[in-house]
Amino acid sequence: MDPMKPGMTAVVGGGAAGIATVKALIEADVPVLGIERADGLGGLWRLDDATASYEGLCLNTSKPRTQFSDFPMPEEWPDYPSRAQMLEYLLAYADRSGVAERFRFGTTLESARRTPDGSWELVLDGPDGRSREVVEHLVVANGHNHVPRYPDPPYPGSFTGTQSHAHGYVTPAEFTGKRVLVVGTGNSAMDIASELTDHASAVLLSARRGVWVIPKWLLGRPSDQLNGALAALLPWRVRQAISQTMLRILDRRPAGPRLPTPREGLLQDHPTLSDSVPALVAAGQVLARHGLSRFDGSRVHFADGQVDEVDHVIWCTGYRAVVPFLDADTAGDPAGLLLYRHVLPVDDTSISYVGLMQSTGSALPVVEAQGRMVAGLRAGTYRPPAPETAAKIASAELAAARARWGERRPHMRIDIDAYLRIMKKELRPASGGGLAGRRILVTGAAGTFGRAMSERFLREGAHVVGLDVACPEDSGVPIVACDITSQESVDAAVDEAVALLGGVDVLVNNAGRGGPAPAELAPDEEVDAQLRLNLVGAWRVTAAVMPHLVRARGRVVFVASRMAVLPLPLAAAYGVSKRALAAYADALRLEVGTHVGVTTIYPSMVRSPIHDSTRRAGLSLDAVSRPEPVEGVVDAIARALTARRAPRDVATTARGRVEMAVARHAPRLADRLVRRTVAARITAGDFAGAPLAAGMVRRHQE
């Protein structure tokens, strides 16, 4: 093993949190061991006795608000996919990155204890018996929906009927003909009560306190998407007022019984989504009841004095967060741990937690961000603040959570939109040093600029994949064969590159073609080739990568040329294509600039093979444009990528900035300067042997 590479990281749990974390560690080139007691990945979405899944389980967050940032769900799937679809999605996500290959399945972590040197000794019980492993870092991603929580203390009296927890619920058929009491108002309680109405003789729903039940669709869109749009602009208190007003205006429930009115405002508890239960309550098919008071044989007494005969009670009362393999000093009550960004103990970087939270939305984007934080920590590309600072930040977040949610698990509560914004900023590379961890796609990666850029990006810790028609073995980075003038080739190559990178944060459009092409002559194959490669090819690649850049809030850089603003004769196709490329970048900025930074770089001439065809035609630019080192161009690109805001236009030298200013603000002066230079070259006989310059030479002599 490379002595500079971190030691082994163990990830406990093969659900969404474990999958996302192992994927991030793989991408960060960190050695990782996954541990999962089940026979496969999927966590709570697997349908077996150890999970909380049931046949009719569906997502209560919509696809765009649920999916991982670099792996969209299929367009043909419903807005709220089923349990089976969710399991299929997670397995496909894991398969793309080889996550399963890093796991030991059918293996239980019996205990994890610190060693004197700060590592972790793991005692594992697997298919081959008991074993021990020592790892450098432990990631707790075992989930918190395993141990059912019942009322504590139990309700007074004795119940002669049968009872179970939602954890054991699979299908409604087993309750056919029974009077069933569902206790709770969370999403599971609503789903189960709705399913039971076609089988049970009576369905009662006990609500100890009121709850906001939000319809799954509002104004023709999934309701969580509307709140997500507001979250980008407004604090939660303002969103609360707007959302509550909207719900009152759009309430179309028929007259009849209703669930208790909540005391707290919307967004101050985990959202409960249901289109069916409020209507079923109003129609009398689900009987709304207050909180339980006591049991008396088969009779259940409620807080308002009502009494009902009940055959079976289903407790939808949640779960206890437990980490059975850690001692009490490390994680006595996991739901009460003070963690920096809900991931890291404020004074310990040898252990981290992923998924130990209760989100106002989907868990997947949250665990994805948390997994990346862990991977950055282990790879050395992310550094948490000092323990004192981390403790202050975590304590302030806990106080804000208590102010919003009270004492209902405040340590675990997060507002998904606010949290993801914080994590994005937290994980963003710092200004001045910031290519580490970035996923960069470079076109023309086998050429002079491409090689130099890739080497620079790799040195600074970025992950780089190239696109090029040539794939030399000594390129230093993976290069995907791609003809960017072919849409089919671009689509296939971008898919492959995205799979290799796990997403794209930066696209550098560097591929280009030069060559002689006088403007006075009819366009030939060379003109067509330059326009198709320099302009349309860059357009094709950018369009193909754009969805990934939008999700990553990334950057796109176009390597144009000073000839885009200061045109030169005899190379019209190159100048026209690069000027058009700059115009395309300007238009793109207006369309996607709220989410993607768009920068155009304007180098002067760099000695490279791109100029060979021009020299062979006797039209060398050597005496027209002063060469600059390729390192300077790469420096300019790196500065643009690490700037806090993407700069619009970047000249690569001081002389270049002057030339660009003259070309833009004094174009007639720029024309005179170019004409004077060209005239001097004609007089010196530089173009005497160049047939393509014959017309210009003749006119100069007339």
C-alpha cells in the first residue's frame, strides 16, 4: 500500500447510507471494508424479517427530491416510486461503482473497541465464523429503523387482543375481518391504515397529537417540490406561513370527521404525506381517535372518554436508535450525540456517523453529502474545524433545532434544504487551493493543453477523465475514446466518463483544431472540420454534461483564443469558430448561470501541433502573435476554477488583457495594428510561397 494512502475504513451497514459512503470512499481512493449482516445491499428497502419494509411501501418524497445527485431515477417511474423500485435503484447505484465488491455479507459486527494507537478492533461473526479486523476509521451507517419503540411507560391496564409493531407488518390480508387500531400519525401509520380499509372490519387511527397531513400533489406537482423551491429563497418560518396558507386554500376534503388539528406549525415535525387517509377519515372508513388512555380486556379507552372494542393493535410508534457494537462511553444514546454536521464527533476523527438523523425530506441526498464528507476526511481533502469551533457550531445547531422541534430528538433533526446548502459550502474546496476532490472532464485530453491540464489537476487532488479521439497509454489519466463531432459518440463517451467519475463538477472544453482558411475563399472541408470541432463539438459535449453540472452546481470552461476577439487573416475558420464559441458561452451563461459557472479563457499562441498545418501552408503565425508558455494557460484555468465566483472572461497574460481591451473598445485601432503587422510580413516576403495568401499579397502590391 502507498504509505501516503490512509488505512482501512470500515463502513457498517449496507443500506442507502452505507452504499453512498462506500461509493464516496471508492471514488476518493480510500481502502474500504463494508460490513452487512443481511445477504445483500438495500437496507430497509429489502423485504425480510429484519427490516421495516412492507409490500405496499412507497416513497413519501418525490423522485427529484429523493435521488442521488449523480444518478437520476428513470423518467418513466412514478413521482413516488415503490419499495421494489427503490431497492432496484439502490442496487443499480451500487453496481455502477462496484460497491458490493467491498462488502462482507451475512456478517455481523459484534463489537468495535479502540486500540491503544487509536484504531478500531472489530469482532466479526460471518459465514466462516468469528474473526477480527483492525481498521483505522469506523463509519456507523447501520440505520435507526431496526429496534421498535413502544410507549414507555406502557398504557395502564391489560389488553386481551393481539398486538404488533409496524416493523412486523407485511400485508393487510392477515387482518381480514378484524377491528384494528393503528397507533401513530407518521407515514407508516397512514399507509397501513389506508391499506387495511379493504380488509379489516374496522380501522381506527389513534392520534396522541395533531399532525399536518400534506397531500402528495399540489397544483399538479409533487408537494415536496413546491416546498423545495421555496426553500431555496426563504427561511423556514416564512415558508411555514406560505405553505399553511396554501394548504388551507387548496383544501378540497369533503365535510365530515377530521384528524386532530396540530398544535405546532407546519415544518416543525417530520412531514406526513397522504392523499387517501384524510378522505377515508371524512368518509368514516378510518375512524379517527384521540390518544390512548388505558386498556380493559378487548376494550380500548381514549383520552376523550370514547371506548372501542379492538381485536388487534398495530403500534406505529417509531424506532429506537441503537449502535449495539459500541460501548456506552462511545455511543450510549446515539439519538443524543453532539455531532459536527451530524457526522463527526466534535473531538474525535477516528469515527463518523452517516444517516443518524431525521430529515424533513429524503435521506438519500443527505447521506450522499455525509458520505462525501467522510471520504474527504479520510482522503485528506477535507479538514473539519478545531474541536472548540466544531462544538460551538454543533451546539448552536442543536439550540436552533430545539427552538423549532422541541425535545423530539433535536440532536437528529435537520432541515434538508438548509442542511444540503451548508454541506455544499462545507465541502467546497477553499479558495486558492481548491481542485482537490473535484471531478473534472477534459476534452482534447491527449493534446498539449489537455495533458498539461490533467497533470496539474491530478497534482492538486482532482479526479480527471479525458475525452479524445486518441487514447495514448502514457496520458496519465483515463481517456474515453470520443469523436465530439458525433452526437452518438459524445452521448456514449459522456455516460462512460460520468460513470468513471461518479458525476462531473467541472467540464473543460479544450479540444480544438486549427489550420489555414482564408475568409475570401469558399469554405472547404477544413473550414467545415474546424467549425464542427471547435464550436459544434464543444456545444455537443457541454449539452451532454450539463445535467450533471447543474446537479453539482459546477463549472464549465471554454478554451477559446485571443483570435476570438482579435481576428487574424488567413485563419478565418479558427477565428470565426472561437468567436462563435465565446458567443455560445455567453448565451449559456444567461441560461444556466444561476447554477453553473461559465468561463471563457483566451490564450494567445502556444507552441503545439495545432499550428503545424498552418506552418506547412506557409502561413505561420509566429511573427504575428507572441508565444506564451502552456503553464501560464493552465494557471489561468486553475485560477478560474478555484475562484469563489466563476469569472466571465480570462486573458492568460497581461499583454493579452491589453489586446482584448483594445479589440473590444477600440476595434478600428485593433484592425489597423493587425493590418500593419500583416503588411510588414508581406513586404518581408513571408507569404511568398503560400498559395492561400496569393490574393492578399497581390492586392497589397497593387
